[in-house]
Amino acid sequence: MILDNKSIAYLILALGLICNSSAFHASQVHVAFLRVETSRRRSTTSASAITTSSTHSSSSKISKLIHKMALSADNDINKFSTNDEGPRVETKQIQLSQVSAEIMTCKPTRRMDPNPFPNLDPLSSAKSNASNKQPLLFIHGSFHSSWCWAEHFMPFFASAGYPCYALSLRGTGGTFAGQGVKKVKIEQHVHDLTDFIQYIQEDESESNGRTYLDSVKPVLIAHSFGGLAIMKYLEKNLLPRLNADALSSADLPISGVVSMCSVPPSGNGKMTMRFLKRSLKDSWKVTAGLAMKKCITDETLCRELFFDDNSELADGVSNDDLKRIQGYFKRDTIATIDLVDLAKQLPSIHTDEVGKAKFLEYNCTTPTSLPSLVLGAKDDFIVDEEGVLELAKYYGVKAVMFCSPHDAMLGFRWRNAADKVKSFLDEEIGKEEK
């Protein structure tokens, strides 16, 4: 039997793995994105190079030979490495209990198995590909659907190791509310959110081989009106047992909450009155842009309400991007939230004298309450700072302000919000996973 260069290269690697000798050690060949750790040396390869180690003079000739042959086998070796394009966002339809929902997912790119011959260790591949970080569930606000998270946030957090999921709420994106339906009730959003949490638990358990569904507890990350869906979700699950010790936030199938530029517990009413007192002109812009949906056709108004004025900066919202986004806005407002119904059951109804949610106060059966982050944008035209502070009181935390317009997940300043969220995840959620 005649062996070609590729076969010889793999044979030498195999011998090195089996013999574990200094002359044939696998650490002497490094492939792009492959990290090899040995007791002698820890090294990481460059993004797309194949290098050789010359640590041991006795093996330098063999290393050079392997390097030469590996170059000709580059395409074959790449199948062991991580896709250099990074995590990809995928869109699909899933069936929830009441509706067929459009969702987007972005999973961490599977890490390269440190054993290029997994058949020798069948458990190695499963271990290396599993993510030990809790998934993130992104919830959009009005005029948006799951697409708004796919632009920057989902790839960013998936690259950091977090499995990402985004739901298009009923009546937006590809989640059809029903023939002729123009209004969707908040409890319908909560129902779909509850179903989707269960879907994520099942999907992550299957993907990562987790034995118990309860070990998968997504972090809910909401923007604008999506924050109200989270508050109503917490209310639905915790309020009925307000005076009981049987349930706390620790028992919920979620591990934390992030509210970004979120509508406060009192809704838009108080904010609208503040706008009227401060500026009739700005009040009219908000009313015309949102209630009358003028932002769908008026590019200047749309940019002023949601984005930065500068469209020329890197990662900014260009004029072409703006037109594309306005097309999404039009599609995602065919069916809107029923504000008359919502006004009768605003989350502020169940707050104490200082504005904190009453049912969160009673979560004392465990030493830690629900980890929560409230973010407010300093340049937000829609949600003012008073609204952000009101929401922070609701969760019993301090508000964190950052520089951004209302659509903080889009535009050239998206990292300002993403970095705040990532710090929270690493510090508050990460410590629970260890």
C-alpha cells in the first residue's frame, strides 16, 4: 500500500497522540483556531496559519516535514477547525401551543475537538462542543421583531459562548396573529414567551446533552415594549403566590432579566405627560412617529426617534439601512399591542409605595433574588431617564445609563449596550454557572 503525503501526515499525528512522546507530540503541529495545551507549553495559533514548534531540536526535522505535508492537506485539516466566519443566525418557524412563531437562533460555533481522532475517545467531541453558559432569549419591542437582534447582538453573544434565541412576538415578523387581527393582547405575548422558554429548555437539553430541563434557565433580554412582556411574565408566575413560601424567583425557569430602554411599569402615560411639559414639538414627534406610524415613511423622523443622526460612521445606520428598517417597521405593525387592554393591567398596579414589585419582595426563600439589569440610553428620544429610574425601582436595582439612542442594539454605538449586558452576564449569571 502506498501512502500519500496527507496520509503520512495523519499517521504521524496519530502516532504522536498514541505515544505521547516528545518527538511525535501533537503540540508540534498547530492548525488555525486549534488550541493545544501540554505540560511543556501552552500556545495558540494565529487566525489562519499553520505553524510548527521547534522547541525540541530532536524533532525539528519531523516538524518541518509535517508542516510541508500539512500545507498540501489544508482543506482536509480545516474540517477539524472552527468555521472562521463565526456564528450564523438562522431563521425558522416553530409551533407554539397557540401560534406558529418565527424565531431566530445563533449558536456558539462548535469548538474544535482537541482530539483530531475522536473515535479514540467517543466522549471527547460531545464534551468539547457543549456550552456551559445559559442561553439568551431576546425580546423585541414595538415596530420590531426578531431581526433587530440578528444585526449585531446575537452574533456578538454567540461568539462569547452564549446560545442565542430571539422570538418574533405574535403579530410581528413571521408570527401571524390571525386573519384580520389588528390588536394583540399582552397576555398573548406572555403566553408565547412562556412556550418559547420551554422550547429553549428542550432544544438546549437536546443539543448539549443536559439530563434535566431545569438546568437550562434562559436570561431574558428585552428592549422597549418587550420589557413589559417580562414584567407581566413575572407577575403571572409570582403574584398568585405572593404570600406563599412555595415559589421564589429562583424557582422560575429563567436565570436573569435585562431590560434595555424599556417602557416603565406605568406604561407610556406618564412619559407622554412629561414630554408635553418639556416640549410640545418633541411630544408631537413621538406621537406622530409612533401612534400615527409616521416613522415608517418619514426618514428624518425615524432616524431622530430611533437612531443616531450620523449615518456615515462605521457600523452606522446608512440611508439604505434606514429604508430597509422602515420596511420592517411597516410589516411589524400590522398587528400592534392593545394599549386599551394594557392600560387596565399595567405592572405598576402591583408595586409598593416606592415603586418596587410587591411579589419580588417576597422572594426570600433563597439568599439570592432574580439577577436584574436595567439599562437606559442617555440619547433615548422615546424612553426618558425618569422612566428608566422607575423601572429600576420596580426591580430593586440601580439603573445603568450608557451613551446610545433608543435602538441601542443597532447603529454604530451598539457595543455600548452589548458590553454592559456582557459584564452583567459574566458577573451575575456566570458565577451561578460555576
